Amino acid sequence: MKRFIALTAIVLLSAGFVSAGPLVPKDLRSDTKWFGHVDFEAVRSLKLLQDFKDKCPVYQKCQAKMQELAKKLGMNPMEDVLGATLYSNRYGGHVGVCLVYVKKLDQQKMVSLLKEKHPDYKTSEYGSRTLYLWTVKHHGKKTDLTGTFANDKLIVIGDIDEQVKAALDVLDGRIPGLAMDAPILKGIPTKALFASRGINVPEDYRKTTKCPVMHNCKAATAVWTEKGGQITGRYEFATDSEETAKNFKAIVDGLKAMGELQCGNIPAAKKVMDGLKCSAKGDSFTATFTTSTVDAESAVKAVMEQKKVCPLCKMKHGPQEKCEAIKK
């Protein structure tokens, strides 16, 4: 699962019937075991990100490159991707699909770019849709991927075509979708910036997975939200033992202590770090983080000023006109 998430990110970056970016439960299988969703539209609207975009030359340069890519791709990944959902009905192996919701897309341009990047790609038909199969390299390993256009605003990508076909069956109503009151969605806000949950993690998967969280948890949830300028993150783990829950708490407490040692003398940074709380009760571990976008921005500026490190290139130098990130 971890490798598939990384590969999907690569596909989105290298490639580059909803009107918004929130999670759409009915588009997921009714027997979904894990999912992760990012509402890119909501993330882009954050004041913190807006301020960053206005002041960061590196972001502006990246945006210029994305605009060039948009001419070939038919969409700008930084502006036109509304949301993305990863999900599967099982753990381990080559499983999982990614649903990419976009404002618009140009199928002809995207296929032309695929031909340019992967001239050896192949196609197959599934119903009225064309499936595109190509191979990518990740950490020196080759992986086959399959993608298709579910409609003019939804792209489906998976690492095996059977999963993509099943995802299309869900979208077309041939396989039941996830109900709004499904247990896996309990407590998940409809307008989360990011939401992820895994349930009923089998013991054999926990023994073999390299994921440090799933290796020790029977279920796990992570949710980030923003409302009225207040950002909140919440993590809930149903661990395999009381000892494991205490270990998670010790790790978070340790990380917080390290942060306070490095930046505790900076009031703005300490205020943000004070928003991190965690607890262990029985085999359950919970961590919450709350801050405002104003406090977060103030903390970043204060830390950078204290350390005299350029926020653009992370190097020590004088005025920003000397910044190598700007020169490039």
C-alpha cells in the first residue's frame, strides 16, 4: 500500500461528476478496508498557503513550469486537481486505486503526453472505455500501471487493471458503493483537508508490512481540518497492546521535547508546539494538534529569523537577492 501511494504521487506529478474536492463515499467500494483522501481545493484555499504563494519566488517559478506543462497536459496539476482518493478492499500486494477529480481535462492531450513519455504503452478495452497500460520506474524497480478516464472530470489509476475495472464498476453502479453511514466513515468530517482510515487490519499483514503504524495497529485514523482559520489534526490508533499505545505516546512526547529544545525559546514557535497533545488509554492512542494559520505563519517566520536561514533555500546568507533558489 505504501509503495502504491508513492507511485500514484509520481504519476500525478509526472503527468503532471463532482464539482468540489471532498471525499465522495459512493465512489468507493462498499467493502473498502482503507482509504486516504486529500481535498486539494480546500488546501489551496488556506490563508497560510495563499500567503506562501504570494511571497515565494520558488512557488511562482514552479507555477510557471506547471503552466507550460498544462499546455501539453490540458490541465494544470497545481490548479485543476480538486481532490484525490486512494482506496482498496484489502491489504498487501498490488492492490488499490486512485480516483483523481479534476476541474477539466483534455483526453487527447493527456494521451499524447503518455505516448511521448511512454511510447511502449498498451491499451485494452473495458466496456466503452479505453484502458491505458504503461510502466514506471520507482527506486530502480519497474511497476506496471493502468489508467483510464471514467468521465471528463475523473481519472482512475491503479497498479493492476483488475482493480481499475472494479473501480469503474463501482462508478457505474454495477458494484455497490460505500454508504454514508458505513463504519469506516464514522466520525470522518465531510470537509476534511485530509482524511485517512484503515480498519480490520489482519494480523498476517501487520507482521509483514513496513509501515510503522500499521505494523502495530488493528485500525488507524488521521484527519486534518480547517475552520475559521483554525487548523486541527487528530490521530487515533487502535494498537495491538497497551504497551504499544504507551510507546506511541513516548515517541510523540519525545518529538515534542526535541522541538522545544530547539525552538522553545521562541514564543511564537512554543505557542504552536503547545497545541500538540497525546494520550494512551488501554490499547488506544490519540494525538491532537491545534493551531491557527496566523500562529503557524508567525512561528515559521520567527524560527527562520532566529536561525537566520532562508525559507526558500534553507541556507544561511544575506539579503534574499543572494538566494540561489531565486537565481535558479
